Amino acid sequence: MKKLLPLLVLIAALLAVQSGATAQKKAAKGKTATTAAKDDRKNVDPAVGTTADGKTVYEGSKGGHYYLSDKGDKVYVKDFVGAKIVGKTKDGQNIFEGPKGGKFYYNAKGDKIYVKGK
């Protein structure tokens, strides 16, 4: 019995350490990458409007417009509240004015097509 007591104490200590490590892992999983991703995006790209459901739309360094999903991923958009629409194409596409004055619309593939003189 005296030989078993130190062994039982050792086993109990190992289990306590292991359960503590498991609790720390669970706590770390509770912190989402979404919050970190949103914090990382803060003040990097300028906010230029909002989506219909109120999510902030940013303009990327290459001119694309996006909002951050709940997971922190960029979701690109064509139309949003606050976009400066200056006209329409013959097809009925909105013509937007960019921050430097360039005028463009989005084609079916989602690419920007710049227009002259509108």
C-alpha cells in the first residue's frame, strides 16, 4: 500500500496537468480568428460605404470593394450604399467614380472596365 500511494499521487498530478492543458486549449479555441482579423483590417483600408445589411465596405489597395464576413474573410461587392454612381452603361450597368476620378463599371466576370468621357 505504501508503494501504491506515491504512484497514485503521481497519476493524480499528471491528470491535473493534462486537464489544465485541455482547459487552456478550449479557452484558446473560444477566441476566434474573426476578431483578430477584424482588428488587423481596422484603419488599413478606407471605409467607403455599407452593404444593404449594414456591413462596412472598404476599398482595397487595388480599388476593389469588399466587406469582412463573420469569419474575417473578404467578400467583394459591386454595389453598396455610399458608392458614387455617375451614370449607366447601355446595358444598364452602374458606372462608378473611383477615388481618383476614374469612371468604371463591372463586367460579368467582376472585372473593372474603365470608361472615357462619361
